[in-house]
Amino acid sequence: MTRFEYEITVHSTEEFSQLVYFCTDEGECSTRELPSDQINAFEQMINQRGSAGWELIQIFFRKDGAVVFWKKVL
């Protein structure tokens, strides 16, 4: 049976200074209409973790940053 390790990371808005996302007053956040250079910056962050064996499971954007859920095979 495959075993996994999980990690949850929290990132402030300062860490995502190259990534633009929009949050409504109700707290719903999205990455609509991102310029390609900002998509590439976000992709680079994900690929750095991926090269270390981590798989992105989920990301939640919020007004003060993002919460990211990762997993990798043990």
C-alpha cells in the first residue's frame, strides 16, 4: 500500500507579490484574468515543490494570502 506524507503551508500576500488574485467582500477569492507572466511565476513556485516530490492537492486564496495543501509518497 502506498503511504503519503502531507504538508500544509500558509503564504502571506507579500509572498505572492507577483501573483494577483481578487477577493470579494464576502471572502470569495479567485485568479481570474491573470497576466501570463504572473501565471508563470505561480507555476514556477508549484514546480519547485513538485521537483522535490510534492504534489499540489488544493490551494485556497484568502484576503491575507493562501493556504496550500501538498502530499508526497513516503
